Amino acid sequence: MRQNERLAGCAGAVAPVTTRVGGPFVVMKRVFPVLAFAALALAAGAPRAEAVLIDFNAENSGTPALNWSGSPDWSVSGGSVDLIGSGPGGTAFDFLPGHGLYIDLDGSTSNAADAFSHVFLGLSAGTYVLAFDLAGNQRNAGFESVTVTFGSLVETFDSTVFTQTTPFTTVTRIVTVGNDPILSFSSSGGDNVGLLLDNVSVEGVPEPATLLLLGAGIAGLGLRRRRG
Ligand SMILES: [Ca+2]
Ligand SMILES: [Ca+2]
């Protein structure tokens, strides 16, 4: 099977190119859209990890807890966080109604947690979309900051952007991680008032390297076509 036939088969919906009648220029003219289609098909069909969404609503049996000690899913160290908001077990400090339970990253011990973290056990090394909702403290104009660490991502967010009145705002980053990666939120501050966190999610994306290689191949063929 010639190369152009094999690629057409991969694409699945493109008629095989079976003849070189018309010379190289015609062949390239036909192969170019086939390759483009194949790239799109591969991108669409690339393995995707199941999305993981953590909304905190069922933590602690749905009951708010100051200086929450964490759970099998989340560990707290080097300080404290508060589990606040509203759940079936009660309501406490629900500054942003409609979000169920969520996290105040500076707890009630005058020492914001150095690490509020979750291990994504079973998540394979690769490239993912990390998203989470962050909000201002909703209480005062004090300076707040949190450093988020997850694989290739180390980024600090603070109250110059997430001001006192900033509502939950989704932050989205593409990150590369190893196996069983740890997501950690490290906060500064000791006034018991911190940035608020909710809706952490991780979802797989196609490997950029694959798309880049395909894109380079298509671009190269286009160049050859123009030169031909
Ligand atoms: Ca929530
Ligand atoms: Ca607090």
C-alpha cells in the first residue's frame, strides 16, 4: 500500500488516492487535505483521562468545619484551612452562596496552611488541563496569596488580582505531570482570612507533541507543494 493510501485509510472518511495520474503536484494536492483530516481525527480521538471534579460539597458529611483537619482526599499541614459555605449538614460563613461548601485557605489558627494538598492517585504522567475556582477573601483588604504547585505548574495568585470582592473566578492552566501527581495550595497569612477555593478539576488533553509533529508534517508538505 502506498503512503497516500494508508493515510487515507487512517482518516476513515476520505476516498483513497490510488493513482499518480497528473504527476507529483496532483498527488500532493490530494495528500495535503488527507493529512490535515488525519491530524484532526487523531486529535479528536486521542486518549482523554476522565475528568476529575472536586467541589468539596460532600466533605465532612456536608458540614462546615473551622480548622478542618482534612479527609482521605485532602491533607492539611503547616497551618489550617476552614471548610465553609453551606451544605446539608449546616451553613457557616457562606460568603458566596450557591457554591455549596468551599475552602478558606487561611483557617482559624492565625496560621494559613503551608500545604492543602490532594494526591491524584492513578493519574498517569501526561498533559492535563487543571482548573479551579478562586475568590477574594470577601472580608477585608488585607494581602492574601496562594502558591499552586502541580507538576510543571508553580504559580502564585494574590489579592492584587483576587481582591476582597472578587467572586469565584475560574483559573485554567495546561500542565505536565508525572504519575500520581500532587496538587498543593500553599497560602501565606495569619489573620484567619484567606482566599477562597472551590471546584478543582483535572482533565486530559491530546499530547501537544503529537499535534506539533503532525502540524510540522503538514506544513512541510505544503512547502514542498509550493516549491513543486
Ligand atoms: Ca463547593
Ligand atoms: Ca478563616
